Amino acid sequence: MKRLTKRFFAYLTKGMFTGLIEEIGTVSDVIRGANSSRVTIKADVVLSDLKLGDSVATNGVCLTVTSLIRDGFTADIMHETLKSSSLSGLSSGTKVNLERAMMAGGRFGGHMVQGHVDGIGTIWNVEGDDNAVIYTIGTESDLLKYIIKKGSITIDGISLTIAAVDNQSFSVSIIPHTMQETTLPHKKKGDVVNLEVDMIAKYIEKMLRADPAEPKSKVTKEFLLENGF
């Protein structure tokens, strides 16, 4: 049972992230193609055990390392990613949040992040609240339906908790540590950010909308309990 649990967790976390930023990298070069880009990012912490083919969440977008250099790495950004994220605006000198894929059995301090951006949001307002900073972000209704107060969301790769939400926007309250360790202080009103909603909400929606005529899954609550979940 324990072996099954360990294998399942290792599979589940392959290419997954926690939304806890490891360091701020700097874009050193962007080569633009007709519908794609190749980006080189200077980094330090994430290079310690990085290998070709590894995944690095870059402002919340899962990128695959295609080459390693002494002080950074290179990754290719495909057309679909450029269309659906803010990475199309990267240029030399841009600061980006970086996180390596999580390790099975490691600490899990944020929430499950896939690095698959669901859409973008626009910062509507930034205001101080004692020692915190509140960001209000507007986005489309297709994303807002997954966002609930006290729920989780990923903004530019950062795991955050929703402080408030309405039918046009949501707010997050940022503690001093997060301001110090991420690119948020560089963001201002009108800037675009990458958003990834909680994957659990999307799975629940999928199950609730399932066609009754489809065969039922063999993965039941009883099966999971019997196998240590």
C-alpha cells in the first residue's frame, strides 16, 4: 500500500509545482521566431541540480530546459504559450519568478500548480494595508467562476490566497516576505499577470458535468481509502 502511494505521488508530482518561488531570474536574451520564442534566463538557485529536459515554472508557465549555460538556462516558448500568457512581452532585463518542479516526498508549502496558465489578468489597483499590499486583479468570467474567497490561485507562479472576489475581479493580500522574494514589487496598475486557477475546481466541474451514459470510473472513494489515500 505504501509503495502504491509513493508511486502515485511520484507520478502526480512529475512536472508539478507548489507556487513557492525559489528565486527571481533575469531574462538575458529573447530570440523571436515567426510564432515562437527562445528565451535565455540568468539564474543561480535553480541551477544547482538542473538538467536538460527539466521543468522550470517561469512566471507560472512550465518551460522545459533546452540548454544550460554557466549562469542560466535556455527554454523554447511555443505559439500557444505566447498567445495565452504574458511571456510574449518578455525582453532583455525582465525579472521573472522561477521554481523547479517539486520533488516527490518534499515539503509541500503552497498548493498543487501545473504551470499551465489558464489565462491572464490585469492589475486594477495596488494599495497598502498596514504591513501588507493588496492587489486587485480583473479577469474574464470564465476564470472567475473557479475563484472563491479563501481559495488558492497562482499569480505569475506565486501561490496565493484569495482575499475577496466579485463578478469582475478578485483581490489578494501580499505579506512582506512574498513582496521581497518575488517580482510583485515590479508590478503596477495596468500590468498583465499570468493566472492559474486551482486545478481541483476544474476537476470537480468536469465530474459534475459528466455524461450519465459514460462508464463510471473504477477510482472510487472506497478504492482510494483501501490504498492509503
